[in-house]
Amino acid sequence: MNKNDIINAFSEFSLHLSQTDSSIIQQAHAENQWFTETSINSALDSWKNALNKDSIGKWLENYSSEVSNKKIGIIMAGNIPLVGLHDLLCVLAMGHTAVIKPSSQDQVLMKHVVKCLGELNPYFKESIIISDSLKNIDGLIATGSNNSSRYFEYYFRDIPKIIRKNRTSVAVLTGNETDEELKGLAHDIYQYFGLGCRNVTHLILPRNIDLKRLYESYDLYIDIVNHHKYYNNYMYHKSILLMNLDKHYDNGFMLYQEKETPHAPIATMNYHYYESIDEAISYLNSHNELWQCVVSHHPEIPNALGFGNAQSPALWDYADNINVLDFLKTI
């Protein structure tokens, strides 16, 4: 397939995704209770918006699919719906064969995707292999934890690879955010229950911020506590904090602690204060390898996303900021 064929096919594929049958969504939820109808539809809508002809054309502008076909293994995560789809599309766009190992938590949706692509074009059907064993591959893209990354590095030590580890996202506030921006921040925090690497789990705040406005914006997501898995995490961490007499704030569905640790467990949020924007920037730089997204409207924060945009990546917004197309071009 040439580039125009790929652009047209991916654009048509997005329409197929947007028409995903409710029975598939129900099966995916039964497989993974974190995948609610709302979160699955959010993921499908995000892909529909991303896979338009103009965006696909811009994404592939400097690339060609006319390469020697290689087998590229993809070890997929399952923390949010269809999180492995971008890697799959990258491999197909570059003319390689994808040997994919879907997460056990996202089998239904990924197999639905593979079926849609295969029905759309015979080329895709021949270019995607689902396998539990990634042998005789020429390259690897693997997403996992910090622990699993060490295994991947050793086991696949002799081939080119991208190995992703744990990342999270952070927001730097000025105290001058509009109500709409704070609602967007709530979206960045709570969408997908905070399970994605693009979810904000740490806040950097000015000393004079009005916390009441911040908390009121979160009330949009108060129903999140009715999800049994989220509620169990909330109650577990609440119990630990209470038993240890640790100072914290509790809004009824999330727990806040003043600490500089970037990562925060599900249903919790870490925050700390800054005296000057240089201090905030210094903190960001000292943990640069941990951030997937930085959300802020402060003009001195480099490459910051606007509030509410963390979960809407463009096709050229790569996980861990590693350009997958460039990687695949070299194999």
C-alpha cells in the first residue's frame, strides 16, 4: 500500500471504530471492569477525532511505507481501552508486519480492531499476527512496568527495541485558571479513573491558590466513587492514611497529600507548593523522564498542554516522546 492508500484506509477505519457494536463494548467491560461504557466510548471518540485524513497526512508527511517488510513485535498494555492501537497503526503505516501480544485486560477490543482492519483491507489481514510468543521478530515495541522493562531489555537484548516504563503527568497551576480550565483539569485527572500515563497525578500549586475553586471543579466526577474497583482503592488508601495519622485532605472520592512524589496511587493525588515559577520548572526538569504530559497555561512552562487536552493526543504525540515511525524506519 502506498501512502495515499494508508491515509484512506486509516480514515475509513476510524468510521468503523465509531460504529463499534454495543455487544463488543459489553464484552470488553466483562473482561475488564475498569473499561466502562463511558471510558470505552471516550477512547473510540478520541480515535475517531485523531484519524481524519488531514491529521493522518500530516503525521505521515515525511515517511514512506516502501520499506523491506520486517516483523515487529508489540507487547501491549491494558490500563486504558485501546492503548496499544497507536503502535499497531505505526507498524502498519511503515509497511511492516505487526506481531502483537494484546494485554490480557484488553483482548476483546484489540481483537475487534484487528478484525475491522482485516475486513477493511486484505493487506492489513496479512500484516497482523496475534501471538502469545514473540519469536523470530526483527524489532520490538513493549509497554509495561519498570519491573517488566528489565525482563524485556534482557530477553530481547539482540534486536532493536523501544521499551516503555511507568510514566505519569503533572499540572502546574497559577491560581488564575478559569472555571472552564479547572473543569478541563478535572478531566485530565479523572478520565479513565486516572489509570493512564497521561492522567495528572501531581499538582504544583502557588501558595495563594483558592483550593475551594479547585475542589468544586472536581465535583463533576463525584460519581466516580460509585465504581466498585475505584471505591475499593479509595477506601484502602484512606484506611492507610488514617491508621498512620498522615495529614491529608479528603473530598469524598479522592485523597490529597502534600508530598513531592510524582506518582500517586489510584484515588489519590500528590501536590506541593512553589514560591516562584523557576522553582516549579526546576522540579519538572528534575523528574523529566517521568512525565508523559505537563499541563499548564503558564507561558514559561515549555511544551505544556492546555487544560483538558491531556487525554486527546495527536497521532504525532508519542508515548515517552519516542518517535515510533523514526524507530521503524531504521529497522
